[in-house]
Amino acid sequence: MRHSKKGMEISTLGKLVLIIFILLILLIGIYKLLGPKFAVLWEKISSVLTGG
């Protein structure tokens, strides 16, 4: 890959996607562990994310 001015933007976007991907994996893992309890927690998290 060539390094250019767009390199920073691509790497930043890549990191963001990677972080979101990791968070999704963690959320799925937590969901499988907690089950029904996580549904309540997820509603709180999603309301904060959409509200904020």
C-alpha cells in the first residue's frame, strides 16, 4: 500500500471499524453469557448510544 495524505484517514477509519467489530464480538459474548439479563442492559446501552 502506498502512503499518501489519505493514508491517515484510511488508518483512522480502519481503526474505528476494528474497534466497532471488537465491541460487537464482546457484546455477543456477553449476551451469550448473561442471556435475558443482558437484554435489559442492552436497552440502556442502546438508548444512551442513540440518545447521545
